[in-house]
Amino acid sequence: MNEPVIVHIESTTRDKLRKLDKELPSDIHLVRYRKPTWKKKEKVSAIRAFRKVDIFDNLHDQGYEVLEIDSGYGRIKPKLFGYGK
């Protein structure tokens, strides 16, 4: 059974995610992807998912080519993310 895949930040960079590290859940991944018809354009998004394979499957099913999935961002436990301080 696939876990939910949530696009947390539509357009971002590696540096922006590092700056937001303490405010993000630990299940967030930096993902670079593109449509096969795009010549040079690619998207970089912060996507929440428990497993990288769930991200890959979701994007592949939508017709995207996944170029990179990088993890290691975020400090907040996923089940505690979204609650007040």
C-alpha cells in the first residue's frame, strides 16, 4: 500500500530547504523532475513521503521523469509536524 505523497513546496532550492531545516518535517525530500518533452526545463520541489519509492511511483504515474530524490532535510517528527509550539 502506497503512503501519501504531499508536495510541500512547489518550487524551491537546496539552499532554501537548508535554511528552513528546523521548520520542516523529517520526511521531506528534495526532488528534481521533468516531463520527457521538456528540453532544458526541470522542476525542483520539496515533497513529503515516508519512502522515496512512493515519490518515484507518484511522479512516474503522472508522466514525469525523476532525476534526483535527496533526503536528509527537516528536524520535526512527521507525526508532530503542524502542531503549535
